[in-house]
Amino acid sequence: MYIRSTANISPQKTFGKVPFLDEIVIYEGNRLNCVTPDYKEIIDPKLIRRMSRVIKMGVASAMACLQDAGVTNPDAIITGTAYGCLEDTGVFLSKMVERGEELLTPTSFIQSTHNTIGAQVALLLHCNNYNNTFVNGGSSFESSLLDAQMLLQEGEAKNVLVGGIDEITDISHGILSRFGLYKRGATSNTDLYNTNSKGTVAGEGSAFFLLTNEASGNDLAKLDAVATFYKPANYAAVEQQIESFLAAQDLSMYDISLVVAGNNGDAQNDAVYDYLEGSLFNYCNVARYKHLCGEYPTSSAFALWHAAQIVKTNTIPGAEPITPIKKILVYNHYQNNCHSLMLLSAC
């Protein structure tokens, strides 16, 4: 699959025609919220008032991605999200409690469903083509990519719009904090990997990609393969999965220019990455990305955007220039349950 274009709304300045992460936004605390763009440039102002924050993020990044590719109506729209529209969910549940489950307006409930963003994009485009949303925890975005891959291989579509979206709200942040997911006290995202303590920082984002099965000459990168695996028995099993993944493409780690790894600053979470850096990843450069976007189930969408930009620009933000980057392996796991691999190469 060729990545024709991409658009990304994240806690960094990544949306629109901006330099590739030349200036990192620094956050103090355990929560990274998206930098809000001027939505009026992408969405009709009359519609913006009726959209929640995550819907605006999703619609704006989807529309910008299509505009950049010069595509007015994709053959398929596929989204991946673990949480859906949390803000509307919180509003509806709060009103249920406040009003004793009586006289409830249905608007918040209607807009709280996971497929709201994909449906909203289709409505605005008047697109009656294939539309699907995957809600599969930490593998939601990867499931969307695999679905797109099958559509393209089977000839059912030529242009597929794929996105990964999740948001963090006050309510969800409070609930997840009770489970010990996030660090306590002040933490700088730029110092995330030096803390060596329990917990990470919360994140959110919306990244969309236009995928095709034909090269155009202006593509960002080629997505060679995507794979997921669930709850590996040990670190050796993870190593074996990665080796098998590369072998299926007639590759080994010696062929990989860069690994984009999903370290998130949590000591237990990062143990498998530390193990791999001392063994399998010892042969190549390793870059990290969650200090930029935080941790959330579909952060791998940010990772794919990040990797595609590195391939296209041949630069790694904050690092010295290296030899031409031809192949990138993205490895991420969410809470050590959902593991995923993505392989990109230069066009």
C-alpha cells in the first residue's frame, strides 16, 4: 500500500503545511492534549458548533488528508478507535444521573457511538461507499489497516481513507488514573524516558492516511506489511514474532534502517523494548515517539505518520543526520497485550 497523503492533529504542531517537528511542544504534567487548529479553514463554521472536540479533530484531519491527495470521494472510509467519542458519552451518562434517567435528550447518545467520526466524514462527502469502524482496543488502528489492505488487494477499492482517533477527557483521565496508568506528580514529556517509574502520560490524537495500491510518484512512503499479535508468552516470543514478520518479506534486521519503538516511560511497559534494544534491535538506530503524543490505544497511527515523515524527509527530529533511510520497522504494544508491527519503505 502506498501512503499518498496524511494529516495529523496531535499534541504537537503537526497539522497543515508545517515543518516536520522542528519545534517540540513541551508539557508539564501527565496529560498531553492536542494543539487545536483553526477548524474554520477545513469545516463549515455552521457545522462546527454541533461537533464535539474529537469529531472536529477526526473530520478536520480526514478532510485535510483528502485535500492533500486531491481526492474528493474515497472508495472506502475506515476508522479505528478504542474509546470513541468520550466527551459525548460523559455528557450523556452525567445527565442520566442528574435527571434520574428521565427527560434525556438523545443527541449526546447518538454522537457518542464509535462510528460517529467515520459516518460524519461520509455525510459531509456524500460518500455512499464502504464505511467501517474497528473498535479493537490497542489494535483498532492496525485492524483498519488490515481491512484496507484486503480491499486494495481484492480490487474492491483504489483509494482508501484510514484513520486512528482517540481522545482524553477529564472523566476518562480520572478513571484511568485510578488504575495507575499515569505518572503521579509533575512530569515533562521531554524527560519521559528518564523517569524509570510506574505510569506514563496520557495522550490523544487523530491521524488519517490515504492509501492506494498504485504508486503516484509523490507518495510519502510504501507500507509493505502490517501484523498484530496478542499477549506473547515472553520476550523471546516477541523476538520470534518480529523475525517471522521480517522473514515473510524476505528481510532481516540487517535490512532495517530505523526502528520506531513505542516506549512510554513506564518501567514495566518499557522492559520488552529495553530487551530488544540489547538483542534484536542492536543492529540499527532506534527512535521513540510517545513523548510527542502520549500514550493511548491508537497511538500507532501517530507512529505511522511519524515514520512516513521520516522516510519522506530522511530526517529524525532531534537526531543527527544518518545514511538514507530505506526501511523502517514500527513496533508498539499497548499495556503488553496488543502488539503490532508495521514495515515502511521509501518509494
